[in-house]
Amino acid sequence: LLKELKIHIDYVRENGLTQKEFDIAKNNYTSGLLLGLDNSMTLAEYNAYELFYQYDGFVEYLDVLDIIKSFTLDDINDFIKKIISAQPIITIVEPK
């Protein structure tokens, strides 16, 4: 499984997402946000986070949708290259 995951990560690092993959992912995510508007529990949780953490730069629920819609394929592929190309962090955990 790890070998297959590495193959997919390497492929995405080299080639990025296609327009079709990007559109599917973007539509799925924005649809989920819109469905959250029909759920009072989701909105209550979102508002609770705002009150609990009191972010100065807190983004309203519908503004998140606009931000996601503004992303382009180039934005995402640039982000992928930056994140996936970063040097991996190795963590060693040993028993007591």
C-alpha cells in the first residue's frame, strides 16, 4: 500500500492535477459546504469555533465558499509542488 501511495504522490508531484480532477474535487468540496447550510448543526459548530477561538481573521461560512471558488488549477498545482516537494520530516518514536 505504501509503495502504491508513493507512486501516486510522485505522479501528482510531476504532473499535477488535470482540469477534470480539479473540477471534480472543487465541485465536491463546494457542494459539501452548500449542504452544510441546510444543516443547523454544521452552522452552529462553525459559529462555536468562531466564538471559542475568537479568530481576528475569522472567515464567514459563505466567504469560504467564495474563496474556494476563486482557486484555479494553477493555484492548486503550484501548492502541490510546494508541499509535496518539501523535504520529508522523519519522526522517531521509541518505547520508554
